[in-house]
Amino acid sequence: MEAFSVEHEFDFTDKHFAKIRAFVTAHTGIVLPDTKKDMVYGRLSKHIRQRHQGSFDSFCEAIDNADAEEQDCLINAITTNLTAFFREKHHFDFLKNTVLPELLIKNKQTKRIRIWSAGCSTGEEPYSIAICLYDFFRDKPDWDVKVLASDLDANVVKQGESAVYEAIRVKSLSENELKSWFERGTGKNDGLYRIKSPIRSLITFKRLNLLHEWPVSGPFDVIFCRNVVIYFDKATQSVLFSRFAEKMSSKAYLLIGHSESLFNVSDQFEPLGHTVYQRKES
């Protein structure tokens, strides 16, 4: 007997959901409980209407046949992209006031800093990081500071690369901050804001699946991976954080989401409070 669900325009059975759920978990690590069935339907229904004449059978068949475009559509629909500039502000205060002054001494020989925004969504997080770097190193042009911004969703990576945001996306910033960090659109671009070029130049955007091979070298001094692993099971989280540790310099920092924890997941990091962790000395 099928589980209770709200009435749907298109036939969406438990078999359809099971097939979609298995693919999502295998390719993204995200675990979808039964309670997410209606959410999955809601995120896919428009695509099913437009491309599959309302047939989830047709869509699932395309997924089974390894149709890359349809698989990308499914991944992009399921991954969550809630974000904002300087979201969880205490992390950026810690970056500016503690981490960067510390790295100024620690890395004084190489004058090199690398930060990874893993699960960067539409770019607000990596641009917030880059703004901190830009402000801190503005009078230190001989330093090589870069941010890697990666996400599984090709659409949000493209959005992030554009560096263009509607007014509602920057409403939390002051007028002085907007003037310092953004170019204001005029004419047909009125109401749009674009991150200034010197800040954009600090970031490389890359589509990357955290469960697959990482074409990144490191070592990273800081990794932001916030509100990503909350959708993974404990075993997947453990493997991911172990791989992060391998790409980090000694005593590098890991920042995770407010509802996430490394308790019973990884013993390679020391908790510092407020979802900030430091890699133990190797």
C-alpha cells in the first residue's frame, strides 16, 4: 500500500520516488526520507509537465538511461540553495579578526592563502569570503590569496560566476557596503548589483561533486562547508570530512552550518565553538 500524500496533478508513485531517491543518494549523498516525497514532486512537476507530458515514467526511464541532461535537472532540482551575504556573521567576524591576522604570520614565507567554499550555491558565501580578503589585503598586493567556490548544481555555479544580484539579495547590506563592494546597474540593469572586479578576481568557480574525485590541489587554510552535510548520512559525512582533512594545512580551519556537528563523525578536528573547528596537527 502506498504512503499517504497530497493529491498530485501527475501520477507520482512510491516506485517513482524510490527510483529518484536512490539516484539522488548515489550521486549526491543526500538522503531523502519518505516525508520528502511531496517536496520532490513539487520541485520536479514543472519539468515533468514541460518535457515529459506529465509522465514520471518517462522521466525515470531517462534517468535509468543515463540521460545527462535529465540527470543534471534532477540534481539541480533537489539540491537546496538557500544563502545570503554574510550569513552566520560570526563566521566572517572570526575570519577577519582571528584567522587572517593569524595567517599573516603563519604564511609570511609563502604569502599564499587558499580558502574553499564547498557548496557555494549562488555565490553569496564565496563573495563574502572574498570581500573579507579584499578588505584585509588591500594594502598587501604581494600576497597571493584565492577562493575556490564549488557546487554540484551547474545553474547556481553559473549564477555565481555572473556576480550579478537583484536588489532583494543585497538588502541586508548597508549603503556604504554596497558602494564599496558593488557596481550599481543603470538603464536596463537598474535594480541589479554586480560585485566589483577586484573582488571577483579572487574567486574561481567550479562545478564539483563532493562525493567524486576532486580536481583541486590545496592545501587549504580554511574550508567553509556550511549547511551541506546535514543532508548526508553519518558514514558519508565521515568520509567527506576525512577527505577535507587531507586537503588542509596543519591547524587549518573548518566552518560548518549552525545545525551541523562533527560529534561521532570525525576526530581529526578540534571544536572551537560556534561551529568552528581546527584541524589537529598532523
